[in-house]
Amino acid sequence: MFQINNSMLIEPRKLTWPYGWCGHIPFVSWLIEEQRPNVIVELGTHSGNSYLAMCQAVAENGIGTKCYAVDTWKGDEHAGNYDEDVYNQLFKYHNEHYAAFSNLMRMTFDEANTYFSEKSIDLLHIDGFHTYDVVEHDFKNWLSKMSENGIVLFHDINVRERNFGVWKLWEELCTQYPNYEFKHSHGLGVLFVGKASLSILIERLKTESVNSDALVAKMFARLGELIFLKTHLDVNENVSQNKLNIDIGQEIDRVKNLIENKQNEIIHHTDQLVKTVTEHFSSSVKKNELIELKLDIQQQLIKKLTEHIDYTNDSIQSNLKVQQQLLNKIIERNSIWNIQPLRFFSLVLKGQKKEAIKPFKKAIRSLLRRLYYKFPSKWQPALLDWAIKVHPSWFKNHPRVLLNKKK
Ligand SMILES: C[S@@+](CC[C@H](N)C(=O)[O-])C[C@H]1O[C@@H](n2cnc3c(N)ncnc32)[C@H](O)[C@@H]1O
């Protein structure tokens, strides 16, 4: 009768490329909870997907198993040769989480073999070099180390290319030992080499009918697939996140430049206007005419500034519409809410234009203030009176207004 358990629903905390083994994580976790091994040895660890999952299952079940991962961490013809980063990253994560009960043994399998006593290992995972001769050598070399509870796992029993030969050895071993096999994720063979381990196969893994056996195998394949799919989602999410960061960064730079150019244009225009007005005033004739002209220029100036800001606003809106969803996603995920350009874009996109435009209004006021001080001082009181009339809300706290109120 199949024994359902909590560990088969494991959520692996650490998965690193290559992900070829990930599909077997639910089964190996299930097995660890059922077998409760005293000693686990893995031959071939690479980035650590299988090994870290086993450590996690041990930790989550509080079993107190001693775990050993053996690898040169140099790679081989099948896994490819990889650089030191692979070992360094695993070493760091391993030491932070599992150093209390686990060891990384950086050496060849044959060298490690001498460090284990006969009949001392309960769970052995063979996942080194995959030619027939080498796997056979590894199996034979470690068999005597297996305890009465001994179970040996073989990865890649379902690979028939690149001179892989695990399938062949597996076929031979199946005639000699009780076994169970999974075909998904390149295949995993489970060989019950210790007499006592057989109870796990018979009482907890096997079911009453062949159909139900197939169902259990299918269930582990589906659970494994979920983990495999998750690795893909994580990878894709990272890729899109990076792409988004680049896109948004580029868009922010573009709009920043646009705003800067427009601001420079506005400054240029206002300077020109001030120059013209001042020249005009110095050769003025009638006071009334001058005031009218001054008002006219001021109105034009305000119109021009507003046009520029509307133009900038429209341009930002049309360019950012496409990015809206992506931007919202980023804002939700990261707390970069306080970055001003992002806040501005987001407010515009949310339709809160008034709030978004506030800084621009502030900029206009400061420009007008600059402009005001460029006028000859004799014209400034009249200009101020006019401005108070045109935009009273800007001047409600101005001393002149407060003074008038008191009167
Ligand atoms: C297929 S990878 C292991 C994959 C790993 N179990 C996982 O979950 O992704 C094989 C590893 O075995 C190592 N290896 C192969 N032959 C070895 C040997 N004789 N001694 C030590 N390490 C070996 C390689 O360095 C490689 O990292």
C-alpha cells in the first residue's frame, strides 16, 4: 500500500542550473521520510540540486542523518567542465544551512571510498560519469559500504545517447535486486540492496495492482514536473525582470533628457522675452501702453510654458502607456516607489495628473520669480499687482496680500 507523506510535497529552497535532476526531488524527499537513513552519500553533486534537496528533507524531518557529497567539482565529459563559482556558491549555501550534519568532500569517488566503513551507508546516490564501465565500477566499489537498510539510487537510467550506459547496468541489476524505477527526468532507478530496505518497497511504495503502481509513478512524475516548471518560471521571471529594469531605465533617461531639453528651451525663450521687454521698456513712451505690452508678454510666456509642459506630459504618457503594466509590476515588487521619475510616471498613468504636475507648477513659479527679478525694479510693484490679480492662489501668503487684508 502506497504511503503518502508530507515530504513528497517539498518546496525546494535552492535550485541552481542545471535542472536535469529536479524532477526527482519529490520522490527522494518522500524516500528520506520513509527510510529515515542514518548515512546518505551522494557521488556526483555538481550545483547541488539533488544533494541540497536531500539535506532539506533531512532537516525538515529532523532525522539527524549524516550526509556526504562527493565530487571533484571540476565536471566531466557529460556534465561539462565548469568553473570554481559552482563549488563556491554551493559551499557558501551549504555551510550557511546544513553544515551541522553535512560535509562536502572535494575528491574523486575512489578517494572518498576509503573514508567509509563497510555496511555504513543507508542511501547512496550514484550520479557521476555515466558510461557503463564507470557506473559499474562505482556501484561495485561502493556496494560493500551499503548497510542492511541500503538503497542505491541511479540517475539517468533512461538516457540512451552520448555513450551513456546507466540504462544497461540498470537492466542487469534489475535481474539481481528488488527495484523500482521512474522514467521521467532522465530516469531514476531505485535499487533495494539491503534486505531490510525491502520493507519500504513492499509496504510503502508498491501498491496492490500494476495500474496503481503506474499511478504512483505518474504522480511523482507530475510533482517533479511542477518543480521543474518552477525553475523555468524563476528563470523567465529573472530574465523579464532584468529586461524590464533595462527598458524602464532607458525610458526614464529618455524622458529626463526630454524634460531637460524643454526646460532649457523655456529658459532660453524667457531670457529672450525679458531682453525684448526690458529694451522696449527703456525706450517707452506711454505708461498704459507699456503695462499692456508687459501683460501681453507675460500671458504669452505663461501660454508657452504651459504648452511645453503639456507637450512633455503628452509625450511621457504616450511613450509610457506600453510600459504601464510592467511598471506597476515593478512598483508592486520593489519598494522603489520613492524614486521621483517613477512616482511621476505612475501618477500620470493613474490619471492623477494634478498631483503629478505639481513639481512642474513649482518649476513655473520659480521661473516666473526669476523673470520678475530680471525686470527693472521700478516695474516690479506693478508686475506683482498684476500677478496677484491673475493668480491669487499663488500669493495668498504674500506679505502684500496679507497687508491688504489687514487694511
Ligand atoms: C551529472 S553531475 C551531478 C548532478 C547532480 N547530482 C545534480 O543534482 O544536478 C556529475 C558530477 O559528478 C562529478 N564526477 C564525475 N566523476 C567523478 C569522479 N570520479 N569523482 C568525483 N566527481 C566526479 C562531476 O564533477 C560532476 O559534477
